[in-house]
Amino acid sequence: MEVNELRVNVWRGGADGRFQQFAVPRRASQTVLDVVTYIQRRLDPTLAYRFACRVGMCGSCAMTVNGAPRWTCRTHVDRVARDGALEIAPLANMPVVRDLVADMREFFDKWAKARGQFTPTRTRADEFAVVKPASRQRMEADAGIECIGCGVCYAACDVVKWNRDYLGPAALNRAWTLANDARDGGQKARLHAVAGDAGCHSCHTTMSCTELCPKKLSPTRSISGLKRATLAIVLRGEDGE
Amino acid sequence: MKPARNHPAYWAFLVHRVSGIALALFLPLHFFVLGRAIDGEAALDGFLRWSHRPAVIAAEWVLITLLAAHLAGGLRLLALEFLPWRDWQKTLAALAAAFALLAGLAFALAR
């Protein structure tokens, strides 16, 4: 094998699949997605993987790279290759569809379970809601709002592995951004939805989500906010309603 | 350690869990020793003399360090969950580790 080649082990098949090795030419500023695309375009067109924007906006290209979940379009080979080798697998904690494609249905279903939908309180006939950018609530929402739904945090979370019902960092982060939306009318139902055994109080603060989030968000921060908000409801005696 | 887990917050989580389990296992032993006092002064003194062996003192040092780690780690978790968020969570974990090591060192110097 040439020195300027990468040894790339790529997961093939479903859950009971295996790794297949490819040799890929090393390039300057090469991303992991470039490597996967090279394999699919030049070496094996049957390789299944998912991507769309290639610029870190769509959240569709996340995979497990050398043991850690990463967004592959913005992950440079320089940063993650070890001794000229890469191991690329589908995201953990999700069923494998085929090769590098993970089934994200459960991941997004949990957003819905966490009441991640905006519940409007005004009509188009009403005035705009005035939300001050410097208000505490707006700043809390801002801290988590840039999530692209890539599933990296969900794949990195051990609590998801241990408790399959756990809503996961991304869904809880979404719930917290909405909990801080002054225009939203679904707060009580949302906090009730995230307070159960599969909700925010199951988080063990291992913070792998925060460590690996490609957008540098902190789902742990959001989850701790939900913990305080749900506790406040209990202390105020409003949990029985 | 898997690459996804190899970061300070995960280590802090592990130390907190392992120290908690170790302390829970130690408690019955602690009560057993206290219970020896019921059998008379001689029985307790005999055990306490045995506990002055270097290996037992070393085990005591480990215990003190684990206790300090669990205390500081617990305070870190309470701060994380009940106080407004701080972005320097790794610094808090490092402070908790420093407190545990200092407590262990102080015990070692005192013995």
C-alpha cells in the first residue's frame, strides 16, 4: 500500500455486517465525507451512505469515525486518522439500514415525544410578540437553537444505550429552547413530557453530547435547565394539575 | 476507554460512580468495627492495633481519597444541576479532582 494512501475500514451490511477495507488516496484538506464519496464513486458504487449539503448545515452525514460520532463533511482526515487508518461505521444507538446509513426515525420520534413542536398562541391578526434579545429566556433559547439534528449527541449518549426509552440530548435540547419561547403555549404539557423516567432526570451528566456536538452546543446545559424547571413545578405544587 | 467517552466529564462521572459504590461497600465494614466495641474494649483495641499495619493505612488513604472525590464530585453535580449554567464545567471537575488529591495528601501526611 502506498504511503499517501489511507486504509479505510467501512461497515458493510446491516446490524450483522462486517468491515470491508479500502485504499483511498490521501488528499490535502480531505474530509471523511470526501473519503466515503471516493469509495462510492470510484471503488464500490453499492456503498450506501447519506449526505446532502456538505457544508455542516443539514445534519445528514454523521457517522462513527474511529469510535466517535462525527459530522463527516466538516471532519478533516488529519484530525481523526490514526496511523493512516480510518474506521467508519453507522451512528450508534440507532438501527442500521445498510452500510453507513442509520435509521433515524426513533431519534426524531423522540423529538415529538418531548413536545418539540411549537404551540402557537397568536394568530396572524395579532401583533408580533416582542422578545428582547438580552432577556434571560431569549439567551437560554439562543444557546441551544442552532441544533442541526445530526444525531451525534444521541449516538454518543450512554444513557440512550442503557435506557432505550430515554428521549436523548437532542430532543431535550429542543424542548428546552421551546420552554424558553415566550410565544409558546404548550409549556405545561412539554415539561410533563420531559419529566418522566425517560426524560431529563435520567441524564447522568456524562456530557459526551456536549463534548462531541459539532455545533458546540451543550445539551447538558439544556437538560439541567429542564431539571430545574420541572423541579420548580413540583415545589410550586403545580405537578398534580 | 472508547474515544467517545475519553473526556474529563466522563471520567468525573466514572469516579463519582465507582467511589460511591466503594463507599457503600465500606459502610458495613465500618459498622462491623464499631460493633466490636459492644464485645468489650479489648476486642475493639485488638482490631485497632491490627489496623495500624501499613497495608491497612494504605487502604484507609484510598478510602479517604474516594470519600473526598465523592464529596467534591457530588457538590460539582449539585452546582451543575441547580445553579445557573457555567461553561467551565471541566474546570469544576478539575477542582473536584484537586480537592480529592489534596485531602488524600493531607491524610497521608497526618499519618
